[in-house]
Amino acid sequence: KYWHNGYAREAIIKIIDFAKNALGLDKLIGVAFKVNEASNNLLKKCGFTFIKEIPNYHSKPLIIDKTGMYYELLLK
């Protein structure tokens, strides 16, 4: 019941603001499983840029495609 209500996007926007203004960070990194289209699309909508795929990103045995998608967001 919590999916598709914009909660994750709202949280990411708050994290970006905190990282930039309170912590003074230059860059944020985001990683999502390749098969998780919703998370990958969310990172892109929040301004993250796809950089590369990470093979064998996770070791959970029940996950078939363990590829991670690595994103960066430059804050300055």
C-alpha cells in the first residue's frame, strides 16, 4: 500500500538536500539491482547519472541477476 505514493522520491530529495547543505558533500552514490526498474528509474528522476554496471554486486543466493547499477549525483 506504500508503493507508488512518492515516499521514496520524497526521502531521496531530503537526503540530497541534507548531504549538500548540512554535510557539504560533493557527490552521492546510488546503487540498485539491474532488475529493479522502479529503483533505477527513481534514481534517474532524482538527477543521478548512470555510471556503470557492477557484476556480482550482491551475494544473496535467491537473487538470480546480481548485477548492480551504479549511479552518481554531483552536488557542487
